[in-house]
Amino acid sequence: MDKKGILIVVSGFSGAGKGTILRELLEKYDNYALSVSATTRKPRPGEEEGKAYFFKSNDEFEKMIAKDELIEYAKYVDHYYGTPRAYVEEKLKEGKDVILEIEIQGAIKVKEKFPDTLLLFITPPTIAELKRRLISRGTESMEVIEGRLLRAREEAKGMDRYDYLIMNDELDTCVEEVHRIIEGERRRSFRNLEFIENMKRELKGE
Ligand code: 5GP
């Protein structure tokens, strides 16, 4: 089968549990690489530089844009977020499946630039559950939470542009489902053109 990794975008409403799912997925399987984004928002307690995000000033971020160092970027609730290019390209070449945990505007830009990208959207079982998770996280003010719910309303409009919707009800089941979808994706014939060509050549006795 072809070696190059798959570029995967994972989106979902803030509070849908994307972070936890991806952490588990990366712990369990070693074919994944998670891209670390740059952002101008302030770190939340416990978030480390270079692990959660690369935290940047507005100026620094705009310089990265100017130098074309980002595959995509977007503004989300008053802050810039963007995907650094170098890491993604390097890991794909190594054969890793690279995951971008980004919001919908970025997802659409990535799909336009790289049409082979797999788009996954993680949803909570219900909106009531989403609100409960956002409030119980306890890291944001009510005002920020309201902002995120408003944003979710916008994002819901684009859910049908994703390849798969994954409901995050039970964590382990959800992690397995994500993994199985990606495994299936690897078998798509358009991702294995090199393999097909080799078979044809061998059959011709070359
Ligand atoms: P948070 O502030 O909760 O960490 O992230 C807010 C939103 O920004 C989430 O929906 C997250 O997926 C998205 N996000 C994180 N990094 C990027 C990025 O590099 N590009 C884009 N477009 N969105 C991002």
C-alpha cells in the first residue's frame, strides 16, 4: 500500500470532547501525528507552550502569515488560530497520518488546498449535553461560553461538508470509531495509485 500519510481534519463544537478523543487516539496508536497550532489567545491553566499551542502575539502571528508559514488560519472568537506548514509536510512524508484539530473555516480552506483531506466532525449526543460539558469544564467565563455556543450555531451550518460525523457519547467507542474510519480511508483506491501501478507492471512482467 502507498506510504504517504493521510491528512485528517477533526472539527466539532467547542466542548464536544475532541481534545480527549485525540489524546486517547494518539496514546493508543502510533501511526498518528498531531499538529500543534499557533494562536493569539492566552494559555489556559495547564496549557504548555509547544504542546497545546504555540502562543503568539498578534504581530508574530501576522508575520507567520506574511511568510506563508501557515497552511491555513482563521479568526475564532476574536483570536487568530493557524496550522504551521513545516511539521505537517514533514510527517506526511514520513508516512504518518497527520491530524489537524481545527475549526470549520480552516477545515474548508485545507480541503480546497488538499482535496484528499479526510474531514471528521465530532458532535455531542445533544445540545443540552454540550452546554453541560462547556459549563463543567470551568475554565471559561459565562460570556466566553455564550460566545462559543453562538459560534456552534454557525458551525452547525457546515456540518454537511464533512465526510463523517462521529457522535461522542462513550469515549472508548468513539476513539475506536475514529480509528476504524481512518483505517478504512487508507484502503480507498485513490490513495493507493502507486500500489495499483506496481501491480499492473508486475502483471505485465516488467
Ligand atoms: P480553543 O481556544 O478552544 O483551544 O480552540 C478554539 C477553536 O479553534 C477550536 O474549534 C479549535 O479546533 C480551533 N483551532 C485550533 N487550532 C486551529 C488552527 O490551527 N486553525 C484553525 N482554523 N482553527 C484552529
